[in-house]
Amino acid sequence: MSRSRPQSPAVIPLFLAAVALLAALAGQAGYRQALDQLALRGQSDLALAADSLTSQLQTYRELAVLMADHPVLAGLDPRRGPEAAPGREAARAVLREVADKTSALDLAYVDAGGQIVVAASGATGSRAGAPDVRRAMQGALGDAHGPGAPGGRREWSFAAPVFGGDGGVRGAVIVTVDVDDLEEAWRGGRAPVYFVDASGIVFVSNRSELLFWRETPGRPGLQPPQGEAPPVRARHVGGREVWRVEWSPYVPLHALHLSQPMPVIGMTASILVDLAPARRLALTQAAAVAAICLAFGMMLNLATERRRTLALANAKLETRVAARTRALTQANTRLRREVAERQEAEAALKRAQAELIEAGKLSALGQMSAGISHELNQPLMAIRQFAENGAAFLDRGRTEVARDNFDKISGLAQRAARIIKNLRAFARNESEPMGKVDLVQVIDTAVELTAGRLGRDGVRLGWDRPAGPVRAWGGEVRLVQVFVNLITNAADAMSEQEDRGITITLTEGERLVVSVSDDGPGIADPERIFEPFYTTKEVGSDEGMGLGLSISYGLVQSFGGHIRGVNGPGGGAVFTVELDRWETRRPQDGSEGQAA
């Protein structure tokens, strides 16, 4: 082994300087890369906060426009004096109700002179000097913001013009919003966000200590209303504006400043993204590069003669990396194939569930076929008898009696048509979206479909039917299937006893509750009653495979409802179906939707 030459004294300092320069470059590159990532995340957070504020304000802006056309305001005439008092009271009640439901701070109606005619809060006085009212009196939608009173809450108001019959502006509706309520959803967020109005004042922020701070033209940062904050040191890194601020413990010391104009509401949104992660990443990356370089230098200095071995080890490492890359590629391919298979399996499961629901309908129709045949045979036989009698009475000239027979034939035909219509609706494949359903009509249809079966088996049915419609959220055909399954299951449970009775009740509360109880032996295992293929019928029975209640459970769950089965306190089984009222699930766009 040859002796190595002594190192030059300048080699180590030069090597350390190169390592320091390389580490600095790596740290700077990592810092810029992390800065870009933080900027993307900050822009997303800023856009989310801006969209949230804009959408919340837009809601109240639209409320002002809608209330401007309200009929209760159309009849208000402040010139009528005391005669207008009942109308103002009615208008105040409407405005108070709308304010309560929309969380608006106040709603008011002012006349053409800006005088408050009626307000939800009972406020009086003049709003003639307010900029939003002046804008509304010009026939346009106005808005304004600021403290409601010196040192008071922050308010944002929208004024919509109210036009008279001659097309002129005869007043305005003012909707006032408490800005504190708008900030509730994103107050105390991870990054400080503030909104500056046209006058340079911070009016909205998720950091309360920054409220009413002011931007100084030509200088970065903000200044408090009284006194001065430490100056902001701003610099640009990779096209990004980086600030060093000392405003608050809840505002990062080193922050990335991003802004976004919001012309819709006349503000500019800004966010301060904490740079601590980027600084830590840059420091870690620089330290890692320095450590690697130092380690490499030491190994190079101490083991120059082992370069060949190191080259072989490097070649092996590259081979392993390539093999690992191939393995990862193959694993990725397998994963994609498994995802595709899982998607196909889910689609097949959905198809099987739909086919299972249709099979449940056909099974129920098969069980009800004898009773339905009897229900149709009765009116048909009666129609034939009344037709023969009517012809005989016509031959005898007794037209009035014949007309009575023909009226009875018409009623019986309508009865048969109704039975056929219910069967056709029950058997069809429902594909319409869920919507408003008359729950009373649904239960009536299920009772009519099962009437033949219950009459044949001698089952008493008690249905405490409400006088008017009860609107529920769901699908009509699927709900009919649920109650047909519950009624037929109750009849099956009482097949071995003489006294048979079923009671159906509908209770209205926060949710609609329908109870189907019977006089049977009860449920042997309530915990398993809704499991697929669980049945208490004998093996080989033609009365079902234990899918009816499982299908019903899935259908009710799809409506957002709940079904349960328990044993009644006096014996028998009680099945309860809970459904949402249609009003609580009503579409937000105002469309009512149609029941399937």
C-alpha cells in the first residue's frame, strides 16, 4: 500500500467552505420550495375565507332584495298616520320572524325620506344619511359597514329599493348583519386572516386584536388605532413577500403575506402564513446536506483506496433501487386493478340491491295475489249482475232504477281501477328522486293492497287515519313496499291463532312516527330481526326467505329514517318507522321535489 501524500493546509478550510456554501444553497432551495408550498396552501385558505365571507354577505344581500317585494310592505303608507298602525304591526312581526330565522341583527323599512317606518327591533329615527340608503334611493342595491355606534358592534347593512306602482322608489328595505356572527365559523383559524376596506381599516379578522388597525400607504403592515406597532421588515424571496412582524402572540413572527382583492364587497383580503415550517425544513435540509458532505469528505479522505469497493456498493445500491422501483410499479399496478375490481363489485352490489328490492315486491305481490284476485273478482261479478239488471229494467221502462244500477257499475269500475292502479304503482321500478310524500296516502295504499289477504285470513285492521295529508320525506313506492312488508309479516305471525288484529297509528312530532302492532306471539330475537335471511318460518315455506324486513330496513335508512322492532308491553310485536318531515328536508333552492 502506497503512502499517501500529506494534505495541503488549505484543503480542509476550502472543503469546509465548499460544504458551507453547498449547505446554504440547499437550505435556500428548500426554503424557496417550502415557501411555494406554503403560498399555495395560504392562497387556498385565503380563498376559502374570502368565499365564506362573500357567500355569507351575499345571503343577506339577497334577503334584502327578496324582502323588498314582500306584500306586507307593499301596503305600508306612512302618510296614513294612526290608520297604518295595524299594517306596521303586521310588518314588524314579519320582519322579526325573518330576522330570527336568518340570524340577521335587524330588518327595517324606511320611506323615501330615509325615515324608519317599521323595524324588527322596534328602532326609530332616520337613516337618510347612510350611504346604503342613499344608494337604494337611486334605485340600486346599496351596502355599508361600520360600527353601529361609537365603540359598538360591527355591522354590515344592505339596502334594497322598494318601487311603487309608478316605477319610482318609495322606500327601501335594510338588512343589518352582526359581523361577529359572520366570523364565528372561522375565528381562531390556523393562519391570521384580515379584510381591509377601501379606507384601509381592518374591519373583519379571525384575530380580534387586529380589528380597526389601519394600513399606512407606502409602508408594509398595519398600525393600531392608537400608538404605533413595531415596524414591519419586508423582503421578497422568490417573488414572495415575507414579513417579520411583532404584533401579537397569536400572529407569527415570520410570515408570508398574501393578499386577494374582493371587488364584490369592496375589500382586500390578506393572510399571514407562518414560515416556521419552511425555516425548519430549510435548516434541516441544510444540516442534512452538510452532514452528508462532511461524512462523504471524511470517508473520501480516510478511504481513498476503497473507491472501487465503494463504486461496487453504489452499483449494488442502484440495482436495489431499480428492483425496488419495479416492485413499487408492480404493486401500484396491482393496486389499480384491485381498485377497479372494488368499483365493479360496488356497482354489482348496487344492482343486486335494486334487484333484491324488486324481488321483495314480486314476493309480496305473490303473497297478496289470492286476496287481490278476490278484491277484483267481487266488483267484476257485481258489475256483471248490475249490468244484467239494468238491461232488464230498461226493457221494462224503469229508467230511474236502471240509472241507479249503472251508477253502481261506475263506482265498482272505479274501485277495480284503483286496485289495479295501486298494483301497477307498487310493481313499477321506482327511479324518481326522493321528495314530498303524503304518508297517509302511502298507508292507505298499503292497506288497500293487503285488504284481500287480511280479509281472507280474518285479520282485523285498525288504522287511526288523520283527516288531512301528512307530508314526509321519501319515495312513495318504496314506502308502500315497507308498510306492505310490515302488514303481511304481522299477518303471517298470527296465522296459528284465532284472534288476529293489527293496529296502525301515525304520530306527528319532530319526526313522523308510524307504529304497526299485532296481537301475535311477539319477536323471538329482536336483535336479529332485520338480518338478511333471518326468518322464523319453517324451512321450505312459500311465505318468504327472511328478506322482507331486511329490505324494509335498507329502504327506511335510505330516506334518513329509522325502523325498529320490539315486543309490546301487552304482547305481540310493535314495529316503528320514524321519518323526517318534508319541511325539515325541503330543498334549499325552493323547489319542492316530486315523490316517486
